[in-house]
Amino acid sequence: DPETLSPTYKLTVGLPGRSNAFAIAQRLGLPRDIVEAARRIVSPVDLRTEDMLTDIHRLRIQAAQARDEANAARAEAEKLTRELRERLAAIEQERREILEQAREEAAAELEALRAEVRRLRRRLQAAAAPLEDTAAIEEAVERLEARLPEPEPAEPLPMPGVSQRPIRPGDTVRVRPLGAQGRVLEIHGEEAEVQVGRMRTRVGLAALEPLAAAPPPLAEEGTIHIRVAPSPGVQIEVRGYTVEDALERVDRHLDAAFRAGLPWVRIIHGKGTGTLRRAVREFLADHPLVSSYEPGSDREGGEGVTIAKLV
């Protein structure tokens, strides 16, 4: 080592060492003029050789430093690669667990739906219920079976004693869900608009009974009594309410309408900015008692009204 004049005890094969004679002599106290005289008598070739050796040693030191840095970078890269693989493995395991949980939940829900279909079928087969009760059960069966992978059509319950003549505008009918008499104004596909007193309502054709038809004979074995909850009416108005209060009122009204056997409910929320209308329709989309909803007709109020059809 030319700085400390100490041996390094390192052997470099293929590379001659430097003598460092002048530096050592000067360090040991040899007069400067003698050292300079000695330098002058050294041939230029020897001096260039010494300079080349110095450069080679410097380059070797730089190469060793670069190698050490490369080794450190490779070790860091390998460490990051291991950490990334571990993270990917953890993510894959979590994904598999989520998929397995989703499959189990889907299977449980499917089994629950099938159990509900079986229960409703038993009710259809065992109960001699009135027409409106059996119609509601059949509709529930159809909705549930539509959600099963392999639906099976529900067998309709015979309805003796009811006239098979199509209902036409002007007919006087009994609206079974309301238990009231009305007059048919218009026919819209599978629904009819009926005037009941001063109220106009929309009812499915299956819930109407022509009054001219002969009433079905009563069974001699006994009488079935059905307790029907009081009707809350087919219309509720929530204009002017906050969204939270309006949704609470709609929820209570839907529950009462369902227990009373009403087929649908007209919700008057107004047009305004549309905030209350959107909130009501989003609420109906997820409500368990609502099968579908649609805007009211122009005569009913258009976008200011929503018709919610009950299950």
C-alpha cells in the first residue's frame, strides 16, 4: 500500500506489482535530491509501464466496486421477486376462498328457493283456497321457479264455477283483492282499468270476476274462512317528504297492501328535481314484496307516479 507502506498480502495472478520504490525511499527519509536524481535516470519506458500499472490497478478497483454493486442489486431483485411471488400466492389463495364461499352461498340460496317451491306446491295441492289466494300462490311459484336452473311449470289449480267469457270494457265485475264491485273501462293486455266508486284502479284480469257468472257451489263438508287484513288503499302520496321519511311510509304501505292482498300500489312522489323519484324506484327495485314497477300513465301522472306491482 503506497499510502501506509504496509504489505496488502494479496496476490493478483497475471498482473505485475508496482515497486513504489521512489515513494518508499522518500517516506523513509532519503534526501529529496537523491530521489529526484534517481527518477531522472529511469528510462521513459519504465515510467510509462509504472503509469499503466497504476491505471490497471485503478480500473480493477472500479470493476470490483461495480461487481459488488451488481451483486447487491441482484440480491435485492431476488428478494423482491420472492416477496412478489408470496403476495401473488396469498392473493390467489384469497381468490379461491372467495369463490368457494360464493359457491356455497349460491348453493344454499338455491336450496332455499327449491324448498320454498316445494312448500308452495304443497299448499296448492292441499288447500281448497278461494280464487284470489290460489292465484297469489301460483304467481309466487312461477317467480321462484323462474330463478331455478331447470324450471318446472306450476300446475294451475282448477277454478270451477267462473265464467270463461273474456272480460270486455263495460262489464260489471267484482274486484276480488278489494272485495268491491266495479266497471271495466279499458283492457291493457293482461290488466284492466276498473272504476270502483270514484276511484280508478288497474287490476290483473285474473283478479276480476264477472258478476253475471253463477257463484260456485259451496261444499257441504264445511266452510273455509280467510282472514284478510284491512286494505290501506292502492295509493300513497309522499310529495313534500324527505327521502328517508318517504321511503319509510312507502315501506309500511307496501307491507299493509301485501297483507291485504292488493295486486299493486300507486306511489305519488311528484316530478320536481327527480331525487325522490329515483330514491323511490331504487328502493322498489330491491324490495322483497315488489315484483316490478313502472311509471304511471299520462292520465295517472306520468313520471310523477310509480306503479309498484306486488308479489
